[in-house]
Amino acid sequence: MSQPANLVQFLTIAKSCEIWRSISSVITTVTNEAQFEAGPNGIEFRSKDQSHEVYMDIFVPRVVFQQFHCPVFVKFGIRINEFSKIIRRIKSRFPVEVCIQDGSLFVTTIDTFFCRYKSNLIESRPSISPLKEMAFDTKLVIGADTLSAILDDVGVFSDMLTLKTILRPEITTIFSGVNDIGAAVVCVSPNNGISNILQHTSKINISEGTYPLWLISGLLNSVAGVSDYVQLEYSSGGTLRLKFLLLDSVTLHFYVAAQANT
């Protein structure tokens, strides 16, 4: 199935398409064109959506692939919607090869028959710098399915999510959404029956911030089934960081700027 390694700039072979399916699904939540940077250690993707004040950072280590060939630094851009359509056509149980050769992206699989897709790369854009290290006051590590259900409840009344964590009498994070006709409030604490909380900490007595609920829900939907837990970190009035581990190997950081309360 694979091309001779010395004829390609970049080549990966995965035992199934789930890795690429998860990555492309996540990226489409913020952009239609994806700019990747690959090197000997793996693949990086960063994107910043100025209009929504969203920043995404993904790292795919080389060890997740059965075969990985990228001896030198390579930048390449693809139409992520087009790539997603290709990946969705491949059955999960079949291996898939993704490579770059002569200015084109090739996706090859042996399904019920041999199939090879070719698409032109798009022009590479200047790299987006990684964000500076941030400090957060509050951290909650919770089951992704549980968080998704909480957001669905809050979304009945609002497309904005307000988080408020209080430290006493016991640590509690309140998820709420309010509009002119009503409000939805969900409280998460050690004694309210939610079992799949791995960590719940805060350095200060109160942290509070408001964020676009629809954006966070869209991201959660895109990783459904491939990430068991999500780590939320925030400080009052500051950026919300969500961290996922996709398929136990791919690291995803998603940063959402706080919104002004109205």
C-alpha cells in the first residue's frame, strides 16, 4: 500500500482511520482550511479564530502510527472539509495511509478494494505561535458525556455558559444559563451524585467566567466516543482551557476567551 519512503516528504500509516477522523472532526469546529506542521516527532496543528476568540492546539505524536516518515520539518495546508469527506468513507477497521508527494496529498486504503484519493495542497500560511503558558485558579476533570449532558441542560435557556466555582462549604462548580424567560442551573460537587469526576480543585474562594456554550458543545460533539474525560481550567474573567486526550494519545488544547456579562 505504501509508497517508497524516499519518494515522499511525509508519510503515515495508521491501523485505522479513527485518528484522522477525530482530528479532522475537531478542526472543522474552527476552520475550513487546516495548516499542519510535521517533523520527526509528530504533527502539530494550531488555529486561531479571531472572530470567536478561539485558539486550538493539537499534537499528534509519531508513536500513534504504525509507520511514520518525516525526516525534516514540513508545512502543508489542506481543505479540511474535503479531507473529512474522504476519511468518513473509510471503514474504521481498515488501515489508512496519508502521504505528501509532488505537492499533493494522497489518502490510500484497502477496503473491500484498493482505493486512493488525491487532493491538491493549499498554500501554506505563516505559522501561528504557541500561546504563552497560562496559570488557572480552578480545575475540573469530568467525564465528557457528563459535561455534554450538563451543557444540554444549560442550553435550554441560553447559548452562553457561566461557570462559577466556590470553595466553601465544599468545592462546587455551578454551570448556568440565563435569558429573559428563564434559567438553568446545574451544580457539580463531591456530594451531588456525579461519580465520574477525577479532579476538582480551586486556589481561591470564587472563580467566575462566561463563555459561548454553543462553541464548547460543538467541540464536545466532535470528540464524542474518542475522549472519556475533559479537563476544564479557568480563572475569573479569564480564558477557559479545555484539554482532551483523544484515543489515549493525541493531545488537544482548546482555549475560549471570556465574554462580558450582559
